[in-house]
Amino acid sequence: MEQVLRYWESLDGVKWDDATRMECSELIETQLFSVDDWKSYLSKVPDDVNERYRKVMKLLLEKKLITQESFVAELEAMAMFSPATLTRRGKDFADWYRANP
């Protein structure tokens, strides 16, 4: 668990206080993830994550992998997602885009 906590903390480049460390520790203990699973799930959020997400959605729309309605719905839903979730979703959508030439 300590390895996961150190990795997670390093993603933000901010030193956690004890309360944050305990809260994250409790979350980690409730999940059935391995260290590798956590490292795959936790990823650094780029500063321009919103811009990147919009770009991926536009590429999917241009390639007709999503409809205009889906495009609009995704852009509206962005406000509900955390930056980390946008990063993961964006990566998944980008992988889907690349897999459909």
C-alpha cells in the first residue's frame, strides 16, 4: 500500500498532509486492486485535459464514430467528471479512435 500511496502522491507533485494520506490509505484498502492495477488506474492529469478531451471527441465525430448528439452530450457531461476521470476516458476514447482507422 505504501508504494501505491507514494506513486499517487507523486502524480500531483504536492506533499500530502496526514489527513489526506489516511483518507487515501482507507480508499486503497477497500479496493481489490494490485499495485500494478493502481498504477494503471492512477495517472497524471495533463494541464490541458479539457482541451485534449474536446479534441478527441471532435476526432471521433469527424470519423463518424460518434453522432453529433453524442458529441454534444459528452461535452456537456465533461463538467461532471473529475480531471482524472477525463484523463482516463480521453485515453480510452483515443485508443478507440486509433483502433478504427
